[in-house]
Amino acid sequence: MKKEHRKKLLNSDRKYKVYTFFLLLSIILSALPFFKTKILSLPFAAPIYWSLIICIIYFCIPAINMPNKNFINGSLLGYAVSGAIIFVALEFLSAVFMKKLEASPYDISAIGTLLNILNIFPQLTAREMIRLYSFATAYKTMKYRRIAIVITTLIMILTDINFTKLQTIQQDRDLFIYLIKNVAPIITKNTLMSAFVFYGGILPSIVYIGIIELFQKCFPVLPELPWIVEGAIGIAFPSMYMTYIMDHSSNQGKTVVSGKENILYLISLFSATMFSWFCVGVFPIYPSVILTGSMEPLIYPGDVVLIEKMKEEKDIYNLSKGDIINFKREDITITHRIKEVITDEAGNRSFETKGDNNKAPDEIIVQPNDVKGIIVKVVPKAGLPVLILKEQDEVPEGVIDNK
């Protein structure tokens, strides 16, 4: 009897593994370039494909559930809603402060909105059902459960990355930007979703991503943030929120997380947000990395200068000979010293500038509208990582740089 029972269990375990294999294969298939561009791009093909997978999981294969992990599903659902709202608010408020809001590229008419919803939720629901089924199979049938869960999450990550676009990138700097802006947030997002599914089932994960994607595809105005800000929010928030959720879920039914720990998480999240905003110039003082040696020996390549913004017109008239200013030239910014203040008959000012290490003044006169701010502090070598990634030929014409 024991042998027969054990044999049945082995056969049952084997079936669950086979079901899980084919479910994960369906996700991999959907990410293959040919299938994605030739099949799923057809009208309504993607919603039908994912709806079919949902029906197969719900009606055709045996159900399997995660063991009781002492979590409270309602609590995690609340975390999912609040987390999504915070994430959207971080991006939207950053864009408001930086004046980086653009009209949505998506169709936000009534029919367009319905089509957007139809494209979001079948795929999202199917993927999270497969994630949960894979996790449950790992816990029920496998010895190395955590490895299996990590592999499942890795598959979810890889099938979320646009490898076709990745292959078209040729320059190292563009590759770095793509990794920070797109790939790293995909990794942290899927890790957070795995935490939601592991501790609370598919509903918190669907709600979290669903709210974010609904905002991105149904709101008339969207953030168009610089890559470094978008990457910072996409990496930092999911990572910190996942840690917060795991700690709280692990302590359900055991010890109550103290108010002090809650405050520490909020302070960490707030600090990360403030640092991101500081780096991109939301506040009156912002940083900039020096790329050339034109201001040596005062400022070296890789140093970070802190710049106080020109907030009012009178700030321009407070500038004088010898001040070091940060100004815009073409698509980059330059940090040079004012060599001469030029005032025309109407009293309008412009500035002749020169790098301390340059032999001659800059060829182009700096106009007031081009002045971004005045240097108030130099932080040595703080920007070396950025310097390594920047191209060395980014000095615009008219700026003389001694090599």
C-alpha cells in the first residue's frame, strides 16, 4: 500500500512538473521575436493567446496551491495598491518639478482605453498565474525549492526584456543607459512581483502592475523623465518596497513590526527620492560632472560641481568677472570662468568665458538665457563613474580644451 501510494505521489509530482514546463514554455514562446511580431501583433491575437492560457490553467489542469505562509492576503493587497500609487506619484511629481510632462502617445478615447485594458490584463493575469503555479509546483514537488523559484523569476525577467532592441545598440554608453533605464527596472519589478505572488498570491501582483500600466496607457499626460531619474525610481522603489513587504509578510502571526522600523523604511524611501530629485536639478542647488580638464587645477575631470540656479533676472546682474558659471552650449553644459562682463547700450549683459587651463577665451559669447547657474562648491572625484561612461569628443565647437 505504501509503495502504491508513493508511486501515485511520484506520478502526480511528475504531472505537475510537466504542466509547469509547458506553461513556462508558453511565456518563452510569446517572447520569441518571430512569434511576437508575426503572430501576437495581429489584431486581438495577444489577448486571445493569454486568455486561452488562463482558461487552460483554470479549467484543464489540476490546481495546486502554495502552502500556508501565514500571510494575510488583504494586507498585501493594501500594500500593492499603496505601492503602485506611490510609484506613479514619484514619477509624476518628478516630471512636474522638472517640467517633463508630455502628451500620451496612446489612444485614450473610450474605445482606445478599452483596447489598452484588453491588452494589459489578460497577459498580466496569465503571467502571474503561471508564476504562482510554478512556485507552488516547486514547493510541492522539488527538493531545491528556492532555486526553482529563482529560475522561474529569471524566466519572467528574460521574457520581459526587449532583446531585439538590445541587439541594435552599438555604443557602450547607449548600452549602459538602456541597462539602467530598462533592464534593471525590469529585474526589480519582477523580483517584487515574485514576492507578492509568494506571500500573497496573484491578486496583489496583478493589482500593483495593473495600476501602474493603466496610468501609463490611459492617462492623457505622462512623465518623460531623463533616463537616470527613470532608472533610479524603477530600481530603488521596487527594491526597497520588496524588502519592506518581505519583512512584514514574514512577521505575520509572529511579531509585529515596530513603528520604528516603519519609520526607517519611509525615511529610506524619502531619502532615495530626494537624492534622485537633487541629481536632476529639482532643488535650487544641483550637481554636474566635469568632463574635461579646461578648469584645472581648480576643477579636474571627474569632479562634481554644485551649481546654484539662476532663479530671477537680477541674479544675472549679480554675476561679475571671476565667477565660475555653468552654461548651456548646444546639447551639453560647460563650466568656465567669466573673463569679461559685456554690457550693451540698453544695459543687457552677456559674458565672455574662459577655462582656467585654456590658452584663449571661448569663441562664443554666453547669453543670459544660456546661463544655468553659478558654481558654489567642488566635490573632488565624485563623478568618476559618469566620466568613464562619457565620450571624450563631447566638447562643442568654440570651446578650446588643452589636452
